[in-house]
Amino acid sequence: MTELRHRIILHAYVTEKAMDEMERMNKLEFVVDHRATRAEIKRAVEETYQCRVLKVNTKIVRTGKIATVRFQKEFSAEDIGSRAGVF
């Protein structure tokens, strides 16, 4: 499973809007494999960062697939972002 979750989550997606959502709405954005489903993304994030995901939204852009992940209140997106290499 370790190999699979590293193929699903490619890297954190950092923009000014993503940083604002991280602070205000407890969300992070990741560039993910274009074949990954929302359930697979949720499981990969939870296993990689030992957290609980509330919701996953995805969007297809020209450069690939972006997943916006909202975490449950007891987990801080800023802490998870620091582990993901956002800072």
C-alpha cells in the first residue's frame, strides 16, 4: 500500500488561494494521479499523514488533476501542510 499511496499523491499544490483556504477553511490542495478516485485520494491522504479527511473535491486542469482535501476539525491543515512540504 505504501507504493500505491505515493503514486496517487504526487505533491502539494501551493498557490495564494490554497494558502488562504489552508488558514481559513482547514483545506490543502494536492496534485494527484489523473486516474485516482476521490475514495483512493482520501485513503492515501489519511494513511500518509495520519489524519481524518472530511471531504475531497477534485478538478481537472491543463496540467493534471488537483484534489482539494478538507480535514476534520481536530486536525490542522497547517500542521499537515508542513509535513507535506508546503512551507
